[in-house]
Amino acid sequence: MFKLLEGSQTLGRGPVFWGCFLAILAGALIYPLFADSYDVGNFSYFLIWIFMALGLCLMWGYGGMLSFGQTLFFGIAGYSYGVLAINMGGGTTTIAALLLSVVVAMIAAGILGYFMIWGGINGIFFGIVTLSATLVLAFFLGQTAGPEWHIGDARLNGFNGMKGMDPLAIGNLYIEGSALYYVMVALIVIVYLALRMLVNSGIGNVIVATRENPQRAEMLGYDVRKYQLLTFVLGSGLAGLSGALYTSWGQFITPSSIGLPAAAMPIVWVAFSGRSDLTATLVGSFLLLFGFQTITVYSQQAALVLMGALLLATVMAAPQGFVLGIGKLVADRLGRRGKRAATDLPAQSKLKTDEA
């Protein structure tokens, strides 16, 4: 099982990589001990979006399916969490609401994905259909301001957004502040390691083979449509996890979280980071989210312009992604040093023998 963590489909292996991984994880775990509660809450917010980026990396980078529907399933799960949390009474039931909302998003992804994949929709048309579905949902939710638009006790509230749901809780203990931060860190580690094992497994190899040449994969006896649907559902489920966590974190969600500007953001994160590697996507997305939030404090328009400029620069200068390119460069240099050390050692031993 542990061999799958260092397969050929992911960048980073060996003691140096895992030592850095553990060091970063240790730093993340002790961070709340020295930071104020406001900064801890902001970092929790950044981590919430990482699941959406990892899901798109799985679909686009490994599966070859460019989806603009991440915010579609983000919104489905987010609104589902609100409806369930309000109607189920809050408290410990919020954990069940979280899980059920992700399941709802995955079911929606399964239905949409089935009709697209079995209907032969691929390439740019896959992105067009998912973007259209996203905009339809955002438009629909925007016109639900009237009191007649409710599900049980939960009102949709149109552009004002749904609110009034409880945050995640266990009994009377709300998962907020540092507790929420640690939950985010734990979930990211679990999801990241699970995805590494998935893409390095036999299933992951078929997913990548389908991306490279679906006809050849079919000739080898694989039903590529099933693997594409699995990839789409899992990636969309991770977007749904981000949506449910976002709603529980802020106790609100609005249609603006689903619309066109929001739908474009995951594309920028993953393209800039390097869509064909999970580690690059994890690191790059976090850095972009941190930078975007910092610039937004001064000017939201400037932040959006910067995101567009980064996407253009990525397409023109580094199609594989800036973070992935830097990671490969570092890995190559470390590999060359290792080879030099391995070749110099026998030579030094021989020299000592000759002198003796």
C-alpha cells in the first residue's frame, strides 16, 4: 500500500521529499500556538478551497476532462448543507449534514457525467456543458428571493444568500477557530495521500491512459467511460466537500460563490500550479489563495486582474505550470547530486585501496 504513495504518476519520493512533507505538516500543526485567532481563521478559509483544486487536478490533469463545473457542485453541496443543517436542527446532526451534502453533489455529478460521457461529449465541449450548468444554477438561485422559495425551514434568499445554519458541531461543542483549522489540516492530509494512492494504482494508470489515448485504452479491454465517470464523480465530490465546509465555516452561501468569476478561479489555481501533479496543485493553490486574499484587502479588481495575468503567463510561458516546473527542476538537481555521490564513492574507495 505504501508503495502507491511513490508511484510514477506523482512528483516527489524518497526520504528528502517525505522529510519535507513531515516538516511542513509539523509547522502547520504548531502554527495556531503562535498565531492569533484571526489569522488561524483565515488559514482555515484558504484550506477549504484546496479540496476543489485537488478535485479539478484529478479530473483535468489526470483524466483530461476540463470542467468548469467545480463551483456547480460546490454550490449544490453548500446549499444542501444549509438546508439539511437547518431542517435537522443543528448540533451533532451537522456532521451528517456535511456527509449527506457531499453525497448529494456526487449524485448530481453522476447524473450529469453519465449523460455527458455516454453521450460522447469531450474536449472543449465538456467544459462548455459544465460551465452552462454552473451558470444555470447561479441564475436560478439568484431569483429565489421570495418567501415561496424555501425547503422546509430553510429559505434560499436569492442574492442575499442562505444563512442561519449552524457550523459543524459535536454535541454543544462547535468546531470553529483552531478546532476547525486542525480538522482542515487532517482532511487535506487524508485526501492528498488517498489521491496519491489512487492515481498510482491500477485505476489511476487507466485514468491516465484514457487521457492520453482513449481508443488505445478501449482496445486493451477497458471501458473508459466508467473510469471517466468515476474520475468526474470523485473530483466533483471534492468540490462539494469544499462547498459544504465553506457554508459551515461562514454560516452562509450566496449565488456569487457559484457564478462565472468564481468558476474561473479553480482553473487559474490548477493551471498555474501544474495540473498533472497533486503536490504542485496543493502547494500552488494555497499560495495563490493566500496572495489573492492579501491583494483583495486593497482592491478586488486588482486581484482579479492579477489572476487573469497569471493564467495568460502560464499559457504563454509555462503550460505545464510554474510550481510543477520548479518542482521538477529541484528534483532533477537532487537526482544529479545523488548520482554524482554514488559514482564518486566507488572512485574514492578505489583511490584509497591503490594508496594502501
